[in-house]
Amino acid sequence: MNVLVSGGAGYVGSHAARMLSRAGHEVWAYDNLVFGHRGAVAPGRLIEGDLLDRGKVVATLREKQIDAVMHFAAFAYVGESVTDPAKYYRNNVVGTLSLMDAMREAGVWRIVFSSTCATYGEPRSVPIGEDQPQNPINPYGYTKLVIERALADFARAYGWGYAALRYFNAAGASADGDLGEDHDPETHLIPLVLQVAQGRREHITIFGDRLPTPDGTCIRDYIHVDDLASAHISALEKLRPGTEFRCNLGTGRGTSVKEVIEACREVTGHAIPAVVAPPREGDPPALVADAGLARRELGWTPRFTSIGPIVESAWKWHQSHPDGYGA
């Protein structure tokens, strides 16, 4: 297929674009480079543009004879979505609807959408299955839910095939260490801990150590970025007119903050000092996926099922790219 990867210069999008290319697809990354990096895209494969520029999106879809879209482009800072919701609704909702209108005009009916476990809000139980209610507690999660429902409506009205894949905690880097995580600001736990090992931070902060979990710290489901990418390709290759996939992507295994820090100490050989701060408001004690539906419907199984190898891949990236993709 000819595939357009929106947000293809970003963290997950760049890994998916590379995997698509290696699977034999023709791939172009469409990115406005607000958070993406030119260095994350294969030479000659970046189209710089904004999804709100509907004319350019339509022209790109037609010129490249695009068969399918993988849509990663979104703002994803939960705290910022609370303080500046207008930014998130314009980019994540209006921008995506602009993309979807362009797809209709260009006759493209396949899309794989990067959604999130944030659409569930506070879980009723853990692990979290797709049958749990979707009640987001922040604008970021709600913007993703709005698009999930828009896609369902488009599929029924226009015969689209779509997949909405709800990530848990994306982590890790490519095996060869040349694609990885480079956010500004950085909010993900593993790169923050590894920055302490690099001497770029004095310590890592643990938000709460008396939570109702085995060691008192938050538990999350860390899913390797290449496993996320492979799930997107599995979904893409199964799309047919009217197909709808709504699946969690995780390992089904939770890892606590303390366990992540200890894994980073073992991998790096650094002490990595940690200090405890009060828990953050709205931070659930545990978020772990029930990813059985993705296994059954997509035929997908994650290769990385423990935190050690995930940290090892991230450390390889951070050692070879101490300043990320650079200026």
C-alpha cells in the first residue's frame, strides 16, 4: 500500500513508518514538526505540513496515491490539556476532522488511529478491558474519544475501515538505537530516570509511595514502541470496508515506579537517587491493559513483556543520542 503517516516524525509515528517501509509499503510522513524531528524520517519521505491545511492534505493524498492513513499527529500533554483545552480541541479534534474530510475528498477509506487508555478515565477495575466505560477525566482523553466516535460514524455512513488503538505507556527505542524518544518537555518516566543516570538531573521524583499497590508506587503497563508499531501494521492489513477495530495495546503486565527505577539502575550501573513527593491529583494507582482483544482480532502479540529489555533499548538510544535528534 501507499501509506501516509501523520505525525510520522514523532516518537511512535517514526517507528511505525520505518516498520511499514520494511514491510514493503510505500510510506510518507506528514508532520508540522512542532514536536516531530526531521532526523526521525527517512530521507525524501517527509512532507512538512499541518492537518488544518486541508487543501495540502488532499493534494498529498492524491499526488502520492495514498491507500491508507496512520494517524499519530496529536498534542499529548495531559496537564497542558487542562490548562489550555482550546489548543487540544483545535489540534486533536479539528485537525483530525480536517484530515478525515480530506480523506473523503481523495477517496481514502482506511485509517488506523492512535488513541489512548486516557479515554477510560478512572478504571472500574484492573486490568482494563474494552468493555469498561470510556469516561475521560481530562481534555486530552476526551479529544481522543471524540475522534473514536467520529470514526465509528464515518465507518457506518461511508463504509470506511478503521482501527482505534488505545495505547497504555509507550516506551523503549528501536533495536539499532537510531530512533527513540526525544520530547521537550519530557514527561515519560523511563527517559526521565535515564536522564539522572546521564547526569542531566540530580534525582528522579516518585509521586507517592503509599498508594494501594504492592510497593506503594503507581503501576503502569509499559509497551515497547516497536510492539505498538507492529500492532498498527497488523490492523492496517486487516482493514476492509466497514471494518471496526477498537483495541487496547499493552502487555497485560504492570510495573511500578520503583520497579522501573530499579531496572534503570541495573541496566545503567548508576545509583539514580530518588526522592518522594506527594501523589499527583488524578493519577490512578494502577493502569494495566487487558489486551486479549488485540491478540484475537489482530493476531498481535507483544515481543517485549518485561521492563528490563525495554529499558535496555531506551538506554542504548540515550547513550548514542544524549541530545536527542540534535539541533
